[in-house]
Amino acid sequence: MFRLVATSEVIRDAVPAELVPLFGLVTVLGSAKFLMVWLSLAYWNDQSRRRELLTVVGVAFVAVSLTLALKYWFGLPRPPAAVRRVATDPSPVGFPSGHAIAATTVYGGTLVALDRHRDPALLAGTGVLVGLVGLSRVVIGVHYLGDVLAGFAVGLVMVGAVAVALDRGPSVVFGLAVVCAVPAVILTTAPGDAALAAGGSVGGLAGSLWRTRAERFRSRTERAALTAGGVAFVAVAIVVVETVEPALIPTAVANLGLVVGIVALPALVGRFDGVGGTSTAD
């Protein structure tokens, strides 16, 4: 009853088939890959708030492990394949919604990290975005409404964790993520998900401990070059991850390298004289 099966059916039936592809696009905004790229771009380019944004990344990895642990602990199935309205092959377990947790954690946590959560317009806009991501999971038939609401609740706890973690620093948060990855790996039967939780958390910890204090971008050209290089690196690393899946150890190592690269990229700022020039503002 707490999964609100009947209400979920009403929501699915209320959305015409013509709008389902739109909700299929909205749901991508809560996916792990999209959020990883979005957070990476923000972290690389916001020179004055890199530490805060890296803390959000660390909390996001805590959320990944928590999501997996909860999903496989409860072991509650997703809606039957017959009600799915887009071509997808999700994990068999559906409670709580990982997309709802991730979207709430990352978008809400970023507002807190950037100290913009007191802005009514931004807060409302973020709420609408997160709400649409959650609704999309019901509309396309991969979650019940109860799964999504539970995901929002867990995500709000993670947003609170961001507020606390900002005083501790990213290395402490990634250390917690490594600890949280242990039960996630034990409980999870999907090697790819377990490898993301473990490898990504260890990679984040290693990168945050190793990273040097990045200089400010000296030109728009340097900013564009490092951003483009970072996007290319992430794209290649994701291909490598998907190639070695579902083997646990190689996938964990690939995720470790991916996250180390993301965290360490700002250390390259100012290292290449050929792209220097007039300094730019944040």
C-alpha cells in the first residue's frame, strides 16, 4: 500500500502517449551519467567554489551507496515490464527511486553548497526540476509513486548532509563514501552498480587527498581547453567502464580512474603556457 500502486496507475493513464518521450528525456536529468557530467562541469569551471562542489560530489557517492543498500535490502520489485512506456532495462529492484535520490541530492545539494538555497526563485525552480524527474519515473513505468516519494525523503537527508559536510571538507566526505560502499557492495547483486559505488568513492578519496591547489584560469581559451579536454576524458572513461562491465574489479578500477581524473583536472590550470593570457573572472 505504501508504494501507491493504484495512484501510480492513475498518473500513467493521465499522461497521453505523445508526451511520454518528453518524460523520457526529463528522466535523463536524474541519471548517474548526466549528473556526473553536470557536476564535473560545475566543479571545473566555478573557480571560487570548487571545494564546496567537490563536497557535493562526495555526498553524491554516499547517496549512491545508500541507494543501492536500501534497494537491495528491501528487495521490492519494480512495476511489471508490461506497464513500461519506454525501452529500458533497469535493475530488478525499485524501492526507493535512485533517480529521485540523486536529483534531490545533487540539485538541492548544489544550491546549499553555493549558498543559493535562500533564493525563492532558484529554490522553486530546483523543486520543480526535481519533482519532474521523480514524476517521469512514474510516467514511464519504472517506479511507483511511493518509490519516488521515499527517494525524495532520502535525498533531503542527503541535502542536509551537504550542509554539515561543507565544514568537514571533501576528503572526509569521500572517506565516509568509501565506508558506505562496503555494505552496498555486499548487498548489491549488480556488479556495475557495486563497482560505481566502490571505485568512484575510492577514486574521489584518492583524488581529493592528492589534488593540489588549482590556479585561476588565465584566459577563456584555457578554460575552454581544459573543459573540452575534461569532457573528452569523461566520455572515453565512460566507454571504458561500459566495455569492462559487468566484471566487478575491472569496472571498479575504471570508475576509480574516472573519478580521480575528474577531481584532479583543475590541477592542470596554469600548467600550459601556450594557452595563457588575460585572466578571466569567475
